[in-house]
Amino acid sequence: MIDKTKYGWWRSAVFYQIYPKSFQDSDGDGVGDIPGIISRLDYLEGLGVDGVWLSPVFASPQADNGYDISDYRGIWPLYGTMEDMDRLISEAKKRGISVIMDLVLNHTSDEHPWFREALKGRENPFHDYYVWRDGSPDCPPNDMRACFGGSAWEYVPALGQYYFHQFAVKQPDLNWDNPRVRRELYDMIRFWVARGVEGFRLDVIDSVAKEPDRKITARGPRLHEYIRELSREAFCEPGLVTVGEAWSADVEEAKRWSAPDGSELSMVFQFEHVCLDQRGEKWDTLPLDLVELKRCFERWQKGLHGRGWNSLFLDNHDLPRIVSRWGDDGKYRVESAKCLAAMLHGMEGTPYIFQGEEIGMTNAPLELDGYEDVETVNMIAERRAAGYAEADILASARARSRDNARTPMQWDDSPNAGFTSGTPWLAVNGNYREINVRAALADPDSVYHFYRRLIALRKSLPVFREGTFTLLAPEDREIFAYRRDTEREHLLVLCNLSGNARSFPIPPDFEGAERLLGNYPEGGPVLRPWETRMLRAGEAT
Ligand code: GLC
């Protein structure tokens, strides 16, 4: 087991993201909850993960499924109580699993008592907790747009002012330039550390130092000053892991976020690779150019080696399911899910598995009136108003909606996939009879068992953590091949990301090497459709 008192333990760790609303319901109300998560801890222990990142469980009106917090020190009643949360933390710890909470520090809910006070008048001490500008009803301060559609400014007639919101209208941005706001947030973080939480994922943390008058949201001039202060004041315990969600980070920026001296955060969670298959807006999909993807990973792998630390992920609660996106969720679902997993887990960084990814869950074929996600619902309304064809809107939603990742976890083939005995808050994907945890556990060749072996390998072989990265055949449009090397140990990862059989020359120093893992029976020189192989050469460690 990893010694989690040591700074940097998370470099050997694998994390698992839980979206609580969709993980496991224990009381039949159709919504996942904390007792449900506790009942599945043995499953997570069996998978071998070292920590769980819980998407927000705080009190919230759920305008954005908990990313709109109305009380940072309370639990949303449908998820359970503070006692349940304490029990989750201690039960997880018994199994070697750290609980990582999701801190939304850029904004609150408009139902947070701070915002309610702020609305009472310009003289109210909480007014300056948020970002306000004077204006008249039809003339917002500028034309900035919110990420979930519409203007980023919302008018409050009683005050004659607009408040700024980068996300939904119900998510007013906090004013980080106010030192009282920052102090309140640090106190709240200490409260959770004292309860035994071992780390935090920091939601859109690159947006906190906004300067809306200059139309700056991400990477504001004071950003790193604020992050260093946050780290000093709230994250001083050496074992705490901190993960910064930063859509705007490039490699240079990420070196600052994750500097090995610990002055900012443990690691960055950046999205360059998952933005390669879109044209401008996320709803307009482009085919993935594998050569570009490889270049992107290579830049990050080389750039951060020894100088920073990255998260490795293909799936999360904001992204469509990777097997449907870059794999083949039809004929080669199992092979392609494993191939993509090996491609990712062989690299340097801390892997994150999003619930259901480990059994190869796919996108959900919802109808337009079945979507719950605020971003998708707003997109549907905007595109209808702009005259888009219904079929095109549906195609965008099915390919890109966040609800693809949010359908309930598929535990078994009983009604509602064993997620709930009631009516699920979001429809269960109809393929649960075939794709579910029970079936995956019983089949030694399942995607689940492949993930379990990948996790075990990362923990036993230092080359996964320390090896240099060399991309092979960079211009190959179907095969992603790379090697990782330390002085003593060498790893070769071959991934045929296509449905075609392809030959690929094995580097001479891997002739006769130990086969660590593969998704087909051992074979000759030809890589079969979606085949992956991991080979290891060098001294035993
Ligand atoms: C992050 C979260 C996303 C949320 C947004 C606003 O990107 O991952 O789910 O909607 O921030 O908090």
C-alpha cells in the first residue's frame, strides 16, 4: 500500500471519479447517495484504486448537479448526512482509499447565504463577495458570454447592477480580489481536512482571478499569486493531494501549477487532448487526427517530465464516453476500450478512471427531451432558436452531451441496472443487460480485469512513474506506439487504434521481451484490430 504521509505519493496512485448522483442509490429515490457509495467500496478496493474523487456532495439546489453550492459545510440531503460523509471517509481509509472532494471555489449557488446577503444592498458586507458592475436593464457591461450560453451578466433591478457568472445564471462568480472571500474559503477547506479528507479537486481553478472589464476569465494576472496563497494557507499538510482543473493550461503554464517544489498544486488536470476533435464550439465534432493527438501527448509527456505532474484521463463527468468517442462501441467495444486504456495508463501522470469506464460503458442514446444537463438543455434551446435542424441538434447532443457520462452506473442486469429500486433521475442506458459490473467481474477477459491489471502494473513497476517518453512512428495514422525508459527498465506500449490489421516493427531491444499485458492472445508481428500490447525489457526491480 502507498505511504500517503509522504509528499508526492499521488505519483504512484490511480484515482477513480465518482459522480454521486449516478453511482448507487441506497434508498429508492432514484438518486445516488453516500450510503450507496459506501456499499460499493469493496468493489473499488478490488479494482485497486488509491483514491476516489467525489464530484460535489455539498448542499446545493442542483442547477448544475452540485457544482452550484449553497453550503460548503453541509451535505445535500438526498446524498445523506454529515455522519454518512464521515463514515465514507473512514470506511474508504480502511480500504486504502483516500477521499478527494471537489471544491467549487470560483462561484457559489445564487442560493448561498452570501449571495442572498449580497442581494440586499450595495452596503451589505457580503455584496463585495461577488463581481458586480453598474448598468441599465438593456445594456450589460460588455458582451461576454457564459459557458452555458447567454450573457455572462445578469441584471438585478433592485440594485441597478449586473452580477458576473461564467457558468449558469444560478452560479454567480466569487470575487477573489476580496481577501475576506479567500479567507472564508481557506477556513472551509481546513474544516474538511480536519474531517479526514485527503485531497481536493479544484473546479475551474484557472478562472478565479477573472478581470471581466478586460474580458479575462482564465489565466488572470493575479492567478498564480492566489494559487500560491491558497496552497500556503489551506494545503500545508504534506500528504494532501490537490488537482487543479485548468482548461486553459498549456505546458508552460502547467509547470507552474504543478511545480515539484509544491508551491502551487500537486497536479494539473488539463484538456488539450480532448479538445482536438472539435471545431470551435464543443458541439461541432471533427474527426480525431491521431497524428495530432500523439503530438499533443508527446508535448505534455516531455514538457512535464521532471518539471511538473499531469493527470491522465479520457473520460470524466463533462465528456462523452471515450469508447464511443475514440473507440468502437460496436464490434470492437471490448478491444477498443482496453486499447485506449493501455494507451493512457502507460504514460507518465496520475490516471483517473471515471465510473463505468472500467467496464466500457458507452454513450447514451437519449432523446432531446431526455437531457437533464443545463449545458445541453441551453444548447438545445439556443440552436432551436437559431434554426438548426432537429436531427443535427440531436446528433450533437448524442455525440457530446455531458449526460452521456452521467447515466446511472450499470451494476447488474436487474431492472435499472441495480442502480436504484425507484425511478432513476436520468435514464439508464439500455445496454446494461450486456454491459454491467456483475458480468465484467465474472469474465476474466473483461475490460474491468484489464483495468485491474493496468492499475497493479503501475504500482509495481517504477518505469510507469519515472520513465522518459519516446514516441515511435509519429506520422503513423493508426498506431500509437511509444516507449518509456529508465536506466534499468524499458516499457513498450503498442496500440492499434484502428479496425485494420497492421504490421508494426518491434524495436530490436524488445525482441523476446516479457509481455505484461495485451488484449488478444499472443500473436505474431501483425497487430489485430484495436490490439494493444505492453512489453517490458530490462532488469527485474
Ligand atoms: C467544471 C465542472 C463542470 C461544471 C463547471 C462549473 O468544469 O467539471 O461539471 O459544470 O466546472 O462549475
